[in-house]
Amino acid sequence: MYEKQQLNGAYYGPSIPPQRTLHRPSRGGGLGCCCGCLFNLIFKLILTVIIIIGIAIFLFWLIVRPNVVKVHVTQASLTQFNYTNNNLNYDLSLNMTIRNPNKRLGIYYDYIEARALYHDARVDSVFLDPFYQGHKTTNTLNPTFKGSKVVVLNSDQSSDLSKEKDSKVYEIDVKIYLRIRFKLGVLKTRRIKPKVTCELRVPLNSDGGTTTVDGGFQTTKCDWDR
């Protein structure tokens, strides 16, 4: 009877202990953490530098309050402007004033190139002597464009020339290309390359004089492009 009960009972043998899963740490986990910390540190450093530079620029502007240089063409003499067979004979003299309105900033004009253009067609280019301009001072430039040059005009430019020949008032642009440095005390900035554009209406005066009266050349303010 006892043996029969043993045979009818379920027998599964000894219990099997559960298997243990070993979790190995990832080999790249520590490296990723270090890289993240490094990038975060670099970002904070860059942000701090940008903030410091911004504050320095603001303080510089607050102390110095730089004003734009003022350029005018006060006189112009055009004694020759003849165009025949794509050949232009010209003689243009200008009197220009450059005003530094700043109280604390001096300006080094290291490079000065003046270009004369007729309706975007380049006529001539001259180079002027460099100079230093002190605080709140005005200097005079006297570029002269004279010579004979082959200038090819398109149909629109030729039409404008025909109209201006009848009126004897020519639209001539003078562009001044500069390389300048600002000076504050003993400090000097790096060179910048602004451009000045003067859009002129110059009457032809064949007797060689300079016209500034009503109906003649009028003082013209030039645009300062940074």
C-alpha cells in the first residue's frame, strides 16, 4: 500500500535554484559620461567668453560713443567730358572734406583710393596720401581725374550720355575705398575696409572755373558704407 502511494504521487526531484544573470557594466559608459561633461564645460566657457566680449563692446560704446565719419564734396570742376568712338576725354577735380566727429577716437587712413564712375562704367582711379586724423578735426582731399581712356557704354548709358550732353550736367559717382584704424589712447583697432559713395551731378565748365553758385554744383553729402 505504501509503495502504491509513492508510485501514484508526483515526484519532480530536487528543486533547481534560479539562474543568476550577471550584468556587466558597459565598457563605453564611463567614456560617454566624460565626453558629455567635457562638451558641457566647453559650451559654458564659450558662452562666458561671448558674454564678456559683449559686455566689453557695450562698455566701449558707452565710453567712446563712436560717430560715423562725415564726408562731403564741397566743390567740383569738370572742364572736359568728351566721348567719341568709345574714347572718353575727361578732366574732373574735386574738393572733399572728411570730418571726424569723435571726441576720443583718432583715425589712421592707411589706404585711400578714389574711383570715378560714369553710370557704373569705370573711368579712372587715383591714390591719395595716407594720413592721421585727430579728434573732432576736418581734413581735405583733392582727387583729380584727368586723361583719356577707352570706355565702352551700353545702350542705356549712351542714352543717358546724350541727355546729359544736352543739359551739360553729368552724373558721376566717386567711390572712396579706405583701410582705416581707430585709435583710443594707446590702443589701436584692427584695419577695417569701409567704402564711401558720392553721387554727384557736375556741370561742365569749359572755362576751367569751379561752379558752386545756384544752378551749378551743389555741396553733396556722401554715404559711408561700413
